[in-house]
Amino acid sequence: MTRPAIMWFRRDLRLADLPPLLAAVDRTAEAIAVFVLDDALLRTAGGPRMAFLAGCVNALNDDLNGRLLILRGPPEEAIPALVRQVDADSVHISADFGPYGTGRDSAVRDALSATGSGVPLIATGSPYAVSPGRIVNKTGNPYQVFTPFRRAWLDHGWHTPAHTDANTVRWLDPTDVTGRVAIDSAFGDPGSDGPQLLAAGERAAQKRWRAYLHDDLDSYSDERDRPDLDTTTRLSAYLKFGCLHPRTILHDIRSRSDENARTLRSELAWRDFYADVLYRRPDTARHNYNKKFDNLRHDSGPHADAAFEAWCSGRTGYPIVDAGMRQLLAEGWMHNRVRMIVASFLTKDLHLPWWWGARHFMTYLVDGDLASNQHGWQWTAGCGTDAAPYFRVFNPTGQGERFDPNGDYVRRWVPELRGIKGKAVHQPWKHSESFDSADYPAPIVDHAAQRLEALARYDEL
């Protein structure tokens, strides 16, 4: 009898364009699909991301006609146990380059080797257009600045999408395999009080991308910084969990050289760049990339705690900041321009550590990706690779007036200010007659003063 392969799904919750399936078919005709509920990862994911992950796994199970085996426990125990139980030929994965993922996969390989079965853990492809570690400069060293990385990334190129679907391999029904866990009980019920999430799964991702390609891509370059228009791709959560691969997007725009397509390619290059940085410097998930910033003074004590709470809850008195923080709580997502604005406000107006904000984001973001999140925060804080200069301090009022020129984004998320018309909503302290000051706070800090304080602290370095 043919020994089955095990297809271990992680950040590749789809069946189309899935290279590990082709690797499995090269060895055998049958496979068992498995997803491992890894408590070490689950306890670091907030409720919104867990709920979306559950939806994606559920959708994958539906696409497999209920043949997705759900296991719970440490993967280095669960996978070898399944291998022994079904006499598997091989285990197939998409490569993981994150700090935890690389260690986990190494532990699984060691555990499989310890069984003496000779069953390999075979990694094919990754969640990235170009896997971390491949792009190097002429001396063989990694790029530390994005622009030359992007040029090398474009020159390197990427594979065309793999031709796979649900019928690429014959999926075995795991009903008789012990250890099966019901999806909904394993993930828990997110409840009706959670954020309003996007539809989950591969089909929803493909539908969203096709609609965006047809309807909105032609305005991407001009409108991607406008949170009031809501015309960004909204693909980040699908890319995070591999419901859609960036290679598919790049393939679909391969013949386009217009500014909109070039800008979208650049955004995907940023994603690969940050993954490469984290792969080479895993310490930067928690610590400054630029060690000089280890000596930067941060505020502390009850005042700092109160300021952080006001920021988290969207009660800073700066409308664009508060709108973004409330969008995060309501949708598990925030517009990218606004992410930079609120990050600048936390680090340079409130003088709080970037990792406080990064941790809050990872708790609530559905698309919370460690590499992009941590290094996006460090870019704004000024301590990361290719960072915005620390002396670039976003003016929250000016940013609001520029990127939300009619005030529609603020009025959507800060209903207390809906009585203020137009861009005047970005300076509510000038229009106290239009809203109840008991409902919306005055600015908790003076931006002009805190900008000077931020620059003074930078000078100390």
C-alpha cells in the first residue's frame, strides 16, 4: 500500500498555488491534511486574530470536504505521533523564517530523526515572494536599506504560481485517526462583542483580490494614503495566513508598468524586506535594531500609564489618532497611514516605548505579522533599519488635514465630533460649541512642546 504524505498547514491556508502539494505528489499519491493548534503561538495571538484564524481553518476544512485533521499540542510531539500512527512517507510544509517558527521546525525535524523512521520534514516555498536570506548585495551581505533591497528584489524575481488545487493529491479521510478536535470548540467562540472581521478563507481572499484588481487598483498610488476613502487592498490579513500568496498578486499584475502597479509591488517588497531583516536579526522582534536607541529616555510611572491607556482607548484629544485607535478595536485593522500617525504620537508625543504600541497592535490586529509590525514600529520610532529620522515627528493635526481632508474618517470613528463639518474636525478645540466637551477630551499633550522634547531626547543620544 502507498504510504501517505502529511500536509501540515500553517501560514498557507489555501489549496491553490501551494508548492508543498507538488512536493508531496512527487513522493506519493495520498495525503493527510493537518493543522496543529500550537499553544505556544495561540497564547500570543489576540482574540481578533484567533477568530479570523479559526475562520480560515474552517474554510480550508470546507474546501477539503471535512478532511482537515485538527491536532492540539506541541508540534514536535503531535507531528511525530501522527507520522507513527499513519506510517507516513513524509511531512510537507511551507518554510517558516520567523524566530519561533525556525526553532519549532528544527525541533520537529529532530523529533522525527529520533524516531529512526527516516521520515523527512520537507519545506517547499514560503509565505513570501522571495524567501528571507536570498537577497544579498554584491559582497554577499544583507541589505540594510529598503530601496537597494527593492531593486535587487525586482531583479531577482519570483516563481510563477504553482498549479495546485483540491484535486492535486488524494486526501485521506482522517475520521479514524485519533486525536481529532472539533474546530469551533478548539478555537473558542469569539462572541458577538468582537470586532467586525473580513470574510475568512481562500475563496474570500481571491474574491477580494479580483474585485480590487478590477475596481480599485487604478487609483492605488493616489489614494492608498487616504483612510477616508477605504480604497486600500485590505489583503494584509489574507497574506498573513496564506489564504492568498503574494506571488499570485505579482503574477496578475506582471504586464503592468504603471505607477499603481509599481507602488503595489513596492509594498509587497516592504513585506519581504522586513521578513528578511527579522530572519537575520531575530533579536529585533523585541529590541532596537539600532542599539544607540537603547539609551533613549522614555516616560514612566502613573502619568505614562494613564497616557498609554488614553492612547489605547482612543481618548487622546487628537481626532486622527483617536479615530485610528478606535478603528483598531472595532475592525481588528487600521489604515497604514494612520498606523504611522498613531505610532509617531505614542513614541514622540507621549515618549513611550515603541514595543508598548507594537504589543498592543499584535493583540488586536487581525493581520498582526511579527516582522512587519515590529519593524514598522521601529521605522516610525527612528530606531529601525532604513528608519524615518527620529527628528521626523508627525504632526497629528497636519496629518489629519492632509490625508483626511474632509474629516470623514474622523467623523466615522469619533461620533462625538460629527457636529463639526469639514476639515475643522481635526481641531475640535477651536469649535467647542459644536460638541459636548464632556464627551470628548481636550488634547492630553501639547504637540509643539512634545516635539521639542522629543528632539531634545534625540540630541542626548
